[in-house]
Amino acid sequence: MAPPDVFAPARLGPVELRNRVIKAATFEGMTPHALVTDELIDYHLRPARGGVGMTTVAYCAVSPEGRTDRHQIWMRPEAVPGLRRLTGAVHAEGAAVSAQIGHAGPVANPASNRLPALGPTRRLTPLGMRMIKAASPADLQRITRAHAEAALVAREAGFDAVEIHLGHNYLVSSFLSPRLNRRTDDFGGSLANRARLARDVARAVRDAVGGRLAITAKLNMDDGVRGGFWLDESIQVAQWLEADGSVDALELTAGSSLLNPMYLFTGDAPVREFAAQFPQPMRLAIRGSRFLRSYPYQEAYLLDRARQFRAALKLPLILLGGITRKETMDMAMAEGFAFVALARALLREPDLVQRIQSDPRTRSLCIHCNKCMPTIYSGTRCVLVSPGRT
């Protein structure tokens, strides 16, 4: 049987996408008042016009303290009118749109949010030099409900899908990590306990929206840090999510925004540019640390790990990580992946999908310099593209 055509229509849960290419969630840095702006709408219109099947709005926090900083959207009634404008604009271009929902947990900036950051275990965060508070069972019940409520807000605002953030050592991911989770209660210790929050959150979202929205989850395959969450445990968590029937697809990712972000990105490490976004003495600390490590870039750099999930699961999987050309998309389809997700390549060329459709020999212009990473503080963009160019 021939593999599916990546540019043919495909179903994701209850939603039909015009093709199997998804614009991955990349925090936009375009919501100064925690509400949708014209700039945010335009950011998502560009890849929608450029041919993706679905674009993903990131990052939509489920509660005020769950933001990485106070400028991020959090899902509440006040946000709905702007979100409706965004979803309507994307739909008019023929694309679907997903909201990435989650809680930043230990990646949140308590100084910016003016609220305590939460994690599985009490620890110091370099963000504002504050202590992360160990989340209580009552906190976890509230946050689980907040995910369900955020999904309902997304539905009211016209989204086709939600992506539950279970990666990068945000709150749920930090509970999965044996390095970060030192609890001795029902949410710590064994893998079953550490996975309890992930499963509870996904089930709560499914119970809230049923089959009215597609539900995906962004799951770490591994954290990329010693003593962190690793492949064997992640595959088991993915199997539990599959058995629960709570998600329609998994997007497979890696790395820790808290401890090792370059493990996800690979390519050049923009240490100087990233450090320049922070005041002293944090600027010097970043430049003198190994926080931004360098990993060599290669096409489809997450594929070897993702193949192990494909072999262990029947659930549709979304392949992420260095997908920039038609041959790689076709390989993903041939190996049983249901969708591919692109991020940096679409920052450089929002119309890349259309261009590949027109000429399968097209090569992305992205050079993986990663200098887009520090722009999240001023509006995410490719620094090699002139302002105003679309």
C-alpha cells in the first residue's frame, strides 16, 4: 500500500486538514497585554496563506501564574474576541488553527508574573531569583480543571484543535522528570505516579470537549539532561495516553526550556544574542554557562528517536525537528507518521509549503543559525528577513 501524499487532505480527530503539514507552536512574543494583537494575527496568516494545513498558536496559558511572563495570553473570557478574530482570519485562508494550552510551571517567571512559580518540588529559579513553590494537590486539581476550561475557551473562540503542552519541562513535563520531581506523594516516585498529572490533564480536556475539537499533545521523548525523563519512560507514557483515548495524536519533541533548550533546536547556539536580552548579572551568567549548548544540526534530527514510538504505538504521530524538504516529508509518510510539523523554516519562508508543492526540488533557506530564538522577547521573526517582508 502506497504511503499517503503529504499534500492530500487528512483527518486529525474530528477535523479535516487540507494537508499533513502543521506549523509547529513557536512562542510569538506579540501579546504585550496578554491579548491577541494584529501582529499575532498576521504572524499566523502568513503560513496559512503559505499553504500549511494547520497553524498552532503558542503559548496559551491556562492560568495567570502558568505564563512564562505576564505578557503571554492566558485563556479567559476577555481573550475570546481577539482569538475569534485570529481563528476567523486563518480559516478564511483555508487553514485550520490549534491553540497550544499548558502551564509553564518551573519555566514561569515569578518576578514578571508577580505570582509564585509552581513545580513538583521546591527549588530556586534563576528567573528573578525566586523560589519555585511545590504545587499542592489542591493546586494540581485547580490546574487540571484550568486545562479543561482553557479547551472550552478555545472551542468558543473557533479553534479546530488544542495541543496540550507535555514537554520542555513545563509543569506537566517537570512532573514526568525524575530529576525535577522528588515528591513522595501520589504524584512522585514511580513512573505511574509521575505520569498521573499528564493523564489527568489529558482526560480532563477530553471530557470537556469530547469529539468537538482535535486534541494533540506535545510530549518529550527525552529531556536531554542527566537524570531526566528518557525514551523508555516516555514510550510507556505515550502508551498510557493511547490506552486512555484522551488524545488524537502526539507531537514528539525533546529538550528542556529550563535546563537544555538547544537539545530541541540543534544547530548554532546564539549565546551572545540570547544573553543580550537579560540584565546583568544574568547576562554574564548566561554567557559563561553551558545553558545554550551546541548540537550539530541534521535534517529530521528527531527521527531516530521518533521511530521507536512509531513501532510501539498505533496512535497518529506528528514528526517534528528539522523538516525542510519534500524528500523528508515523503520519508515521514513512508515510515508511518501521520503529519509533519515545521517551525524555523516557516519563519524564514512562510510560503515554503506552497513553494514545495509547486517545485518538489525546493530547498529551505533556513540556515539553522537560531538567531530567531532571542527574538521571542520582541516579536518572533527570522533575523535574515527584512522587516515587513512576507
